[in-house]
Amino acid sequence: MHRRTLLSAMLSAAVASVLTPGAKAAEPTEIRVGFQKSGVLFAVKQRKTLESAFRAQNIGIRWVEFQFGPPILEAIATGNVDFGYTGDAPPIFAQAAGANLLYVAALPNHSSEGILVHEDSPIRTIADLKGKTVGLAKASSAHATAVAALEKAGLSFNDIKAVYLPPADGVAAFSRGSIDAWVVWDPYFALAEKNKARVIALNTEVERPHGFFLAAKSFAQDHPDHVTKLNDTLAKELAWARGNRPELAQALHQSSGVDYEAVLKAVQRSDLTVAPLNDETIADQQLIADRFYKLGLIPKQIAVRDIVWKWTPSS
């Protein structure tokens, strides 16, 4: 065969191998997992269960820490993280922005946050928040809690003075009294309660909150078996956690330095169940997305169902 013809044939074969539908993607050497120090994945990290699950395949786990949910999804969207956990609002904002990610599992009815005021505050009800300064992390689950709570009280999100603060800044602002109320999740929520903050609403009183595991769309499409293994392993790990809450709280306390009583309170009120997304979970997410669109918080209407990946648990 002529040399030029041979090279052309080799190039064509190489291109075909890349473009042929069903061609298997190269195995990753590591899976990058985005986590929050206050979230469920932090506990999994401490016990090294994901490392054990993937060791036989020579796949490492690289943990990437973030302060809260939206930056995790930004990292997934930009190809810097493969898998992560957030509350309900971040994936809605990410989907509306066109991020290529998928819901791959849920923590249904996950209770972990609420609306706090100072012990001596005259604010007694959600309705009393009208005209007040409320701190919350933008595009976080706290954003969804605030919107749902105000709607339930007959108010609009525009009836409050929202101050967008990541959790660490929220701690400082609430402590010095520069915000009237604070919407935040555990363990910040439990720590504030221990410091005599008063709860005027739990997220479970105003909505059906859920947590979610999400994956980069390309990662889920190229490696569905790895996503299934991640989900299956997390489901088993959190099944252990449900029966060993004091031990889990002690491990989190020792590794994070957060007060044990606050961590235990947070762990005790967490559902800690991992399941595939079902019609009810998707409908709850859609309700949040529709609220955000009506308020102009996201630029376009979205269909949550469009980015749900089907997980069939192995057992």
C-alpha cells in the first residue's frame, strides 16, 4: 500500500474509533469529588469508603473542598469536578445557566436548615420579616427556604432586604447584629441555636427540602458504572450512619473541630437516605424552579426532568 494511502487509512480508523457510537471512554485514574466540610460527603471522606470501593479498579478519589453548593456545581460545569453534593437550589441555578450536569441521586426530605433571629429580636413570625435585612447564600438551599417561607406567609422575596453572604460571612454578620435574620444550614444552624439564636421556621415547615448528588454530564455518560458504584456506596455508607449517629457525630467533631453537641444535633435531624429521584422529588424541584423564574431569579424556565439520570440501585 502506498505510504500516503496507509497514513490516511490509519487516521481514518483513529477518527472512527473516537466517533463511533458506543466506543468506551478511557478509564479515569481518579474521580474528583466536590464536598462541603459541613455536608454528608465529609463524613464519607473521613471513613474512606469511596477509596475502598474503587481501589480494585486502581481509581483514586480526589476530594475538593468548597464552602457551599453553588461553587461545587460551577466546578462540575467547568470540568474541574466529576461528582458532588448540594442542596435543592444550586442545580436549578446551574441548569438555568446551561451547565452540563445531571441529578444522579437524592436525599429525600433532607432537613438541615431554617431561619434564625437573635434571642431578643422582636421578630416572631415569618410575616415579621417584611422590610427586614435577611442574610443568606445566593443560589443556595437557603435561598429556596427563604423564598418558600415568604410565599407561605403571603409575602414576596422582594418584601425583604436580602443580603447575599456565604456561610462564614453570615456567621460574622449575624454575630455582630448587622442582619436581622439569617437563613442557613447545619452545622452553622445548630451552632447558632446553641448560641441562643431563635428559630422562626424550619425548612421542613415551608417546603419539602431535598439534597442531591450531581455529576458532570460527560462523566455520567462515559462512566455510568462508576456513577452507579458511587451511588451504591453512598447508600450503604449512609445506611450505616443512620444506625450510628453518635459515632458519626464524634468522627465529624474530631475531624472538623465543630462543637460535638451542634454536630450531633445536625446529624440527628438529617434523614441520611440516598435514593433515585422519583416523580415527587422532581415535582418538588420543579416547584422551586418555577418560583425562582417568576421572581426573576433565574433567566429562563427550565424542566428539571430534562437533566435527571436514571439510577437503578444494585441492591
